[in-house]
Amino acid sequence: MRPLTAQPWLADWLETGPVRPEMLRRVLVVGEPADAELVAARAPTAHVAVVDRLRTAGDGGRYDLVAVVDRPWPGRARTDLAAAADAVAPGGMLLVIAGAGRSETPIGRPWDPAAAGLRLIAFDDLIAAVAADDDAEPRRWLRATFRRGEPLVPGALRPPHCPAAGSVPAGPSVEEW
């Protein structure tokens, strides 16, 4: 049986990622219903739609955020990332979270984000705290955030995370090395 909980790296992204969830209007979640419920809870003013996989384009640039949470379970078809990219509105984002470290590729067929009008704005190589076995979710995850153009809503993006002055301990001086 598949887990019914939201993907933890999605929760992390909603808390720390480049977009403010309260600024989202339309979101497409390609994943489990629990993933969509998490997004709806964090972005209560957004209309959130969910599909288990996206195989063809059809929503033609309507979503502020398309979140692809691709769990590589045996026998599950991969999401077509080109179709997911087509669903991103101008100024919107594509978030891809995919398990890695297994013999299969973490995404479906190769695609070119630049050809889809997207640019990479963040990439994370993430390690889960618990080791995975053959039937569990992978231990290593890749998370990529792409944006199409500039945000249409002022204030929709969080400023880059910078620690407050004095909150980062000073390293050893040159003489201490």
C-alpha cells in the first residue's frame, strides 16, 4: 500500500522555497491527493487541482505553480515534464521533486526546460534521514524549481535566504589553520 502522507520535500519547499504560498491563485499538483491537500492548506486562497500523472499537455499555461511530485513506484508511469511545463502560466513556476539513486532515471523522457521557456532558479540534492528499501520511497531526492519569465504578482517571491548578521558563527581565522 502506498503512503497517504504528503511528500516531506514538498512541505519543506512550501515553507522555504522561492514563492509565497499565499500569493498562489491556481496550482496543479501532479502527485498524490495528500500532496494537493498540503498545498491547499498552505495556500488557502488558491484553487488546487490534482492529477496522478500528466501525460499530455492540455492546460495551456494556466497555473501559477505546477508541482510534480514523482514517486518512482514499480509500474507507475512517469509524468511527461514537457506537458507539465506547458501548464505553467507566464510568471509561474514548475517544481519537480523526483526520487533518485535507483537504476531508473528520476524523470520521464528527456526534455529541454529552455525550449519550454523555463529557467532553473533552484536545484536541491536531498537526502532523507531514513534509508530506503526496495519497496519504500528512495532515500535521495532531486528537487528543481523552474520559472517562466518574471512573476506577475508583485511580492509573490520570497527574498533569498540570508542569515541575520551575527547569527552565523565566525570560522577559524587564517592563523588557526
